[in-house]
Amino acid sequence: QVQLVESGGGSAQPGGSLRLSCAASRSSVYAGGWYRQTPGNQREWVASITTGGYTNYADSVKGRFTISKDNAKNTVYLQMNSLKPEDTAVYYCKVVYLEIADIWGQGLQVTVSS
């Protein structure tokens, strides 16, 4: 089975930066995405990247977050800049393959506070 390892989370101050990584054990990553969830709320889509490298972002993170993908490393990244307290959430990565079902990470806590 495919394993996803999420890393790079933790705490940051408002205006700071964090870089999240999602490394998959299976090659040929087709596309990826990042989602986040806070207690009592639905999981929210944050960003996605297609196989061709096209990116899309939720309005709440446009201009601040950047999603990218390294095919050689089977890894999807989320660079988070200009962090705000409202970015605090558990972040989940999703890796998309053509051959198998999408794979979700276990979640990574990000906390933004003074």
C-alpha cells in the first residue's frame, strides 16, 4: 500500500512561514492537493496542482500559499507565507494517481499565534 509522510508543520507567528511536505512511497504522482480542517468544520480545500503543473487556490490563501510538486521525489509541497491565525488547522495532503485511488495523509497540525 502507498504510504504518505507529512512533515514541516508546527507553530509559527503571524506573518511567518512554514513549508509542508507530503512524500509518497509510490512513484508516478499525477496530481496533488492540500486541505485543512478545524474542529466542528468541514474539510476545506486549500490548493491543488495538476499533472501539468497548473495550480489553483482557495480565495483565503491566494497570494500567500504556493503548491508545488517534485515528481522525482514523489512529493507535494505547500509553501505558506504571511501566515495568519485563521490558517491554524490540521492540514491534509492528497496525492492522486491514475492507477489507484487517491491517497490521503494522516494530517499535520499547523498553529499560527503570537
